[in-house]
Amino acid sequence: MRSFTVLTAILATALAFPQKRTTTITAADILTIDPATSSCANAPIAPECRTAAQAAPYIAISFANFGITSFGEQAALLALMLYESGDFKYAQNHFPGVPGQGTRNMQSPAYNLKYAEYLATVCTNCGITSAQVQQVSAQGPAALLALVNTEEWSFGSAAWYLVTQCGEGVRQGLAAGTQEGWEAYLQCVGTSADEKRDALWNVAMGLKQW
């Protein structure tokens, strides 16, 4: 087992110098890719909405925790989360409303269970135990989603999925920044390319660095 970096340990650093160019994703980067993340003022379900400023530290943590260092991989994960969560407006599926589907990666209940079991087994300081996983699993998919849909783990789900559910070839393709690599990643997550997905990914890749 190992410890994960948690928000309180790096939040001050992540927010102290917002104008400085670093290798860590910032709110400004997210806003460049998706200006709709600037505000939650008109969010359809306000409690689920997060702005770029709120999301950036958690996304940066997820990259560190799961060892995702290449820009291409990070850009792809961000693009996927932006699309699946409707510009970070949603943390669970409302259309058509699949019970238990959610996180910013919009994972199915089956993957939420795998995610929860991973956190309970691998992480010493994630606040999720095997007993909790068993308990919420018995209560149903909505309770299971609630366990992994906290800020830290909701924004961490895409990174976990890439590292644990996709092969090394998928990661290499994303790191290379090719269209083929992007499409292979989408296939791994069980979907396919479309105009909006591709647009978000292309804008993210166009930044070339954080």
C-alpha cells in the first residue's frame, strides 16, 4: 500500500502563483480549452458544478498520484472529463439518468466498484476502507457512487481508469499525441470520437504544455 497526495498538502502551492508558467495544469489552461468552466452561476444542478479554478488542483493531484507525466496523456484526460461532465457541470449521469453512473469521468457502476476497491486496497490515506466498499455495494450503485464522488476521487477517476484499465499501448499513443492514439483511448473507455470530443482534445493539444 502507499500514500496518495491529498489536496491540503499542495493546495497553497497550486494557487499561490496563478500567473507563473509551470508544468502543472492551471485554471487558466482549463479556461483556454473550455471557457464554459469559468462560472457555475447558471449551472442546471448547482451542487454538482465546479469551475476551472476549483477543478484544477484536484486534476493536478490525480496526475501526480497516478504517475501521468506526459502532456498528451494529461490533455486527453482533461478533454474527456470536460466532455463527459458537461464542462464540469455534472458529477453524475442525468441523461438518461443511469443510477450510479458518475464521477467527472462518468464511470459505470461496475468501474466505480473497481475504483473503490483499488483505493481501499492500494491507498493508505484515501479515507476509503474495504469494509466501506462492501457496505455501500450492498446498498446499491448510488451509494457506491457517493463513496468515490468526492472532490478528490471524482476528479481522479479518469487518471485511475487510464492507468489501470487501458493498456500501455494506449498510454503511448496518447503521449505521442496522434489522432490514432486519441481514438484508441476513446475505444478503451467504451466510446468513440465525435465533433465536440475531438474539438476539446485538439484545443488541449494545441497548448503543447501547461
